[in-house]
Amino acid sequence: MADNLSPFQGTPGHYQRVIAEMGGRAKTEQFARLFMAPGVGHCRGGSGAAPADPPATLVKWVEQGKAPTTLLAQNGPMTRPLCLRPAVARYDGRGSTNDAANFRCTGHR
């Protein structure tokens, strides 16, 4: 969401148009899901946590049918869950703020 090449605000709008065109969220999520990465630059970089292993996640989805609802993201010692949009990660108030285990995905689904 800190991409200096492509404004991130267009991505949720595009995804909403895909949902509308494909007949709803449930149908769309069979083949496309949106995870936003706060503070991450174009592909990587920035102060935020980027997805740790996107190819492995994609392989699990395509080859094993295990669609992700969260992605583990990392930036140095900091880890975060990236939540399936529109959910967002919220700190649960206990433990290190650098540990993804201390965050929960909350929001409308």
C-alpha cells in the first residue's frame, strides 16, 4: 500500500469490479483473492511486512485446493498476518507487536 509506481487505491476498486462481473464474492474467491500489504512498496521494500512466500501459497491453492484466508508477511523480525479483504489485522493487546500470532483478522466477510 506504499507503492510509488502504482497507486494502491485503484486495486480495491478493480477487485470490486471483478466481483461484480463474476457474479459475487464467493464465485470470485474461487480464483482471485485480495490481500493488502500496508507499508509495502512496489513488490517489496518499505516499512511494512511483505508476503513471506507467495509462490508456496499459490501452489497450495492451485495444486492442493487450499485457498488462503491469510498470508504470513515479514519484514526483518516483524511478522504480520495479511487478511483477506475486507478484513484487516488488529493487534489483540497482548505480546509483541512484532509477532503475527498477536494479531487477528477482523472486519466484514
